[in-house]
Amino acid sequence: MHADETKTDAALVRRLLAAQFPAWADLPVEPVASHGTVNAIYRLGPDMAVRLPRVEGGSQDAATEHRWLPRLAPHLPYAVPAPLGLGAPAEGYPWAWSVCRWLDGANPAPGSGGAELAGDLAEFVRALRVADPTDAPPAYRCEPLAARDGATRDALRALHGVIDTDAAAGIWSQALRAPGPRGPAVWVHGDLQPGNVLVAGGRLTAVIDFGCMGLADPAVDLIAAWYLLPPGPRTVFRAEVARGTATGGEAGAAEAEAEVWARGRGWALSVALMELSYYRTSNRVMAATARHVIGEILADGGGDGGGGQ
């Protein structure tokens, strides 16, 4: 645990349930093994989950999901958490917490997805992009890519001797040269990483942990290409996610798609660099995932292709 993380346990969950949701207080509570960094998760009975933010940065996530997921869920092609209860701070626990429906599936290994998962992810991203944005909040990652330049270069300096920082810096600079979005911000999940998707039999079954969701550059959700897919399926994802969203004629559509892909690569690199810098000694799974993503992007070489160049 980092110093800013709040400790939770099953006993705390039982006390919170007894005080606020007594109908569920007698159900078994079991901690769920997770390498996530924002929420502690407990299984509640056979078909529910309790999520408690571990850090202040996630303290608004429960309320955000409770408000927006019921609105988005009917328009999405895959399951998302169904909020069942929003808990209040109590028993010495400082933040809002949630009870939601349990979703079956397993987190995939980084870069392990095949072409079918690539198509499923693209379908999800496309559906989310066209969801009604009325009154939607800004996403956690709503800033222009250039606004991350200072923090990204800080991470590069911290990783000198750990990765090829010269190559990574070159790709980052290339991403910053990509033009910004041509259209308005759209709904994004904001953190399509292995820990936030569930699969079974190589297919997507659910997308979870929407704490970063909101309106942003559509490029943000393209991080899935490097976090979840190897080069071949990455190409499938790229083609499928662009299908049906192109405007402005064939040449203009191709140019716009290349721009959003370049920004998506930049987002994936920036997120992974910061994760590796922060979690290198404290969370081996997160650090290994970040290393994998950086390696995939360096193999791309910042080129225009969906996979390695």
C-alpha cells in the first residue's frame, strides 16, 4: 500500500452494511484479490460486490457511477456494473462507497486479446462515443494531450536507465505534434486496461470500473489497443473502431483517423510511463503492465500502423 491508501477489511464492510443496508448484512463478505489501485472490492453473497475507494482521488467514483451508469447501460453492447446502493462515509471510513451487481469473467493478461476481443472492444468504444452527452461530466482524463507534457517528461526522467527513454521521448514528441480533436468531446470509459475488462472464452463479457468516465477526446479510449491487444488484433481494433464514425470524405476521414490514432498512442504512452514511474516498486502487476505497454509502443516506433512497424 502507498501512504495515501485507506485500509479496509471484511469487518468494516459488514459494519457498513449493518448500519446502512441491513437487508444485506447477513450475507457472506469475501475480499476479492485485485491489483487495482483505486478501489478495494469485496464479494457480497453470490451476486453482488462492494467497492470502497482506497484513495481520495477515487472518492467521487461511487457517486459518479451511481448517477451515470444506469443512463449509459441500455445503450452499451456489453454488461457494465449495475449500481444497487450508494453508501455514505461511516465507521471511520471517509468516503462514499457502493454496492453493485457482481459480473462474471476474468481479467485478461496484458496484450493477450485476439481478433474477436479486438472487435468486441471496438464495438463498445463506438457505442460509448455516440451516447447522449447532455449534461455529462468531464472525464478524469479530459485535458489536451499537451497538458500532460510536464508530468510525462518527469516520468521519463524518473525512468532513465529503466527503459529506452530516448526512444520513448521521441514517440511522445511525435504524439504532441498530432492535431487536436476535430469534433466535440465524447463519452469515454477513460481507463480501458486489463483490470477493467472481463472476458470469457476470448470474448468481452463486461467493462467495469467507470470512475474515470465522462466527456473527453475519443483518443483516450484507444489506450486499449496497447494495453489489451497484440499487433495483429490491434490492427483489427483500429479498423473496427473507426468503422461508421468517419466523416468528411474518404481522404479527410483517413487523415482524421490517423490523427486520433496518433493521439491515442500518446495517451497510452503517457499513462504507462506515469504508472511505471509510480508503481515500479510498490505494485509489480501494474508495473509489469506498464512495461508491456511501453514495449509495444516502442515496437510500433510511433509509426502509423496498428501493430509493429
